[in-house]
Amino acid sequence: MANCAPILGYALRRTSNGDDAADVVAETFLTAWRRLDEVPRGDDARLWLYGVARRMLANHHRGERRKSELSDRLSRDLALVHHDPEYTGELAVVAAAFRGLPEADRELLALVGWEGLEHSEIAAVLGCSRNAVRIRLHRARAKFAAAVAQPDSASFVPHAIGDRT
């Protein structure tokens, strides 16, 4: 492991973050382990590892470019078929109230309202008990109702978010 620090430094200087550098170093040493008979002895081992790390970095950068190109293409394709709706009136209040909830509450309400899941199914998705789902859902509904009950819309609660047992 005497060569780990220099190889890590090499990778850190050529990647955008420490996680990517750690992946490159891990792949470099995994390759060395798999090809142990080919690893030179002494100082030449460090040079051999630099060569392997260089190839791992090239693979990493190619993968990042592919990922970026795919993401860009998917974004363009999605923009052609999906436009965020513009809500007015009560729907604008509901949309704003929903967006203002914490992520965990939005997820619970969406699993019930949009996905149509029962409490036991939500428990399986979230990895918690059915009772925990009932409690969290009760709290999420209360927060949502309070957010919707701003001066403009006193007691509007959408049907899709109603009780499910």
C-alpha cells in the first residue's frame, strides 16, 4: 500500500471530486490484484500503477461524457413531450402547498394519491411498519391541510389525498 498515496493524489488532481478519485484508485488496485503476476517489483510497480490509473481515468472520463450526453438528450426529449403545468386558482394553492411540504411528506402523499398504494404497500416501499405509515400519513395530511388552508382556500382538501385503510 506504499503506492496508494501517490496514485490517490494522481487521481484527485484529475477528477472533479474525491468520490470519483476513490473509485479510480479502487479500480486501479483491483486491476493490480487481478494481474498480480504482471505487477513489476520495486519502483517500477508505482509507474505501472500510474499507467493503470491513467487508463482507469480515461474510462471514467468516457463514462462521464456518455452520462452527460445521455442526460442532455433525455432532457431535450422530455422538454418536447412534457411541460410543467401552470396552475391558477385553487390548483395553484394546492400545488404551492404540496411543493412546500418536506420531501418525506410529499412522497407519502404521492404514494397514496398518485400511485394509489395502500398503507401496507407503502410500508413495504418505505421499509417501515404499517402503523408508522398511518402515523406519518396522518401528520403529512395535517401539514398539507394547514398549508392549503391559507386565507384564499379555507378548507379545501383534495379527494385523491383522502383516507385509505
